[in-house]
Amino acid sequence: MARNEKKPIIKLPVKITLTSEGVEWFIRNNKQIKRLRMADNRLEYGISLDEFSAASLQKMMNIEYISTVEIARTEFADKRREIIDLNKLIVYRILYRSFERETYKLFLDSPLIKRWNRGHPTKIIDENSIFNRNQLESLFNSCAPDLPMVSEDIQSGLLKELQADPRLSAEEREILGFLSDRYVISMRNIMWCVLAKSRGEPEYVVLVAKVVSLLRGYLEKSKIAEYLSLMVTELLSYAEAVHALEIARRLFPDMRSKSGILRNPKLREAIAASMREQQDYLYLTYQVSSKVPSIGTENRLRIVIFNHAREYQKVKEQIEIKAGLDIKEKSLVEFYRRMPPEDIDTELGLYYLSFLHAECSRCNVHLDSRVSEIPASDLTVINLTLQF
């Protein structure tokens, strides 16, 4: 049930920092990379793009070439659709990668692989196996005629359930069918080959049933991408409005009420012009891969939203270790429920946050949402961390 992507090109200026593997690949293939100055003043190797292919970004994430994606803008409202697309792209890729790892673990622990290894004592498959690329490609090609049947064995029952579910719209069924394809395609080639050559065996049926159960759970987890996308765009809208009001107080100190500024196009443009002149941006960063991967961090996503890059640069380490500064840290719920500035509405943010927390809890995904505020400055740092 695969379908075409709605937006293969995402028109959103970004800075992308690379992992050591990514830097090595770019240099080895004579691809241009730059030393980028990031929001916290770090210099990192990476690339700067005005637009990018969704497929290319996902591929780079899949082979763990990307460390961070950073976006800096005076306002995000005009890029809401692109932010949602980027957010989903990143979350889905993390979920695909997690599914690939979990299915491979099921595969290695299964009676099927034990049976396979007894029959191929000189070609045992275990967690330490390293496969020759050309030999694996040849084996995969030889199995090609049987691969659609393996895919059907895994997906057909689930797809029938989706078609029969009256709670789903036609579009939702199509999306879930597409995601099902993407999850299954992410499984490792050696697993596909062994499954294809083992169809009809009792151990094959047992393993396929476990993969189906895992796939069902990941389709449920996919809803988190929707809620998280809405949550991030709402947080950006809130941070943007608060930041604009702070600047308005400096630009228009004699104006008694600031409540109408955000709805006045001329005043809003004056605020945006001041932000551009001062390079006073809002920042959105996605940390998708750690420099030194460790146990428990493989499927972690950290999203950070902050203002005042110069202040952030000064206090970043203190925020992380919570020492040396008067830092008021609170949950995102507490942050939203405080008295909002002027007439900024926070109800929608609370609504999205409640759904996101409920969905993460139901799907056994750990969500930590914290806000750090520095009373001595106007700096606010919003952190969302998800462990899939």
C-alpha cells in the first residue's frame, strides 16, 4: 500500500551537523562541508541548506550521519507546514530504525535462526556476524521472487484489520498502510533472505507472528509523530508571541497595552525588522544522534526551543548541570499554566500536551518535557526528550 510522499522537497533553511562517520563520508567522496557556527557558538562540521529532499535526510539519519538539525528564524508561523513535515520525517525515521533493531533481535533470538545455523554450520548468523556486501546482495537478489510473499505474510492480516476498523477514515487507513510498508521494508536484508528461504517451516510462522505483533505496536507509536508535530508548532507559536512582546516593550515603551501588537501587521513587521537587524532569532534544534552513542540513547530524540542565542551560549552548561545559576525549572504543564503574557492563549498547548503525554504513556515511550528559565535574563529553554 505504498504511496507517494506529499512533499518530497521541504523548503526550510536548516543547518545540519554531521557525526564523525558523516564527516568521513563527505570528505572521502569529495563532498563540500563547512565549519558552521551553531546557536550555542560551537563550531561544527556540517552543511547549510535552503531546502532539502525528505528522502535524502531520512537516508542520512538512517546511516547515522546526522547529529543535529538546527533552524533559526525571526518567526515560524509562515513555515508551520514545513516544521510539521520535518518533525514527522525525523520521528518516523527514528521509529523505522528502532523497528529494524527490534526485529533483528527477535530474529537472532528465534528458533528459526537456531534451525538455520544448524543447517549452515560454516555460515552461522549471530550478533557478531559481518556480511560481505556483494555476497549479501547476491543472496538478496536470489530471494527476490519470494520477498513479496514474506511481506504479505507479515502485513496482510494487519491491513485487513485496518480496512475493517470503522474508527479510521480512508486517509488514516492509507497512511497506516504506507507506514506498515515502511516499517517492514526497514528490516535487514539478511533477515529477509532467511525468511524467504524458510517459508512453510513451523519456526517461520512463529517468528512472523512475533514480527506482526511488534509491527502492530509500532503502528500505534506512529500516532506520537502527529501529536508531537502539533506540540512543537504550538510551542513555537507561544515562544514567538512571548518573544515579540518582549521586543515590543523595548521598541514601544510608551504604549500602555501591548495586547494588540501581535495583531497589527505594521507593528509586527517593525518587530520582525528589529529581530533581523539584531540577529535576534528563535531557535529550534533536533538532536537525533549523540556524538558517542551509548546504551539506551540509540532511539532518543531531543527537541530544544530557545531564544537569545548569546544568553543560551553563556548558560547552556549550567542549565544541564543545574549549578551556578538561579534556574527556575518547571514542567511544561506548569510553564503553560502560569499567568500568560497579555492575551496569549495557552489552552491549545495544554490540549496537545495532554494528548502527547497520554499517547507516550500508552505506547511505553518515555517523554520528559521541561522548561528552564533564567530570571536574570529573558532566556527560556524548552526541552522535549523522547526515548522510543
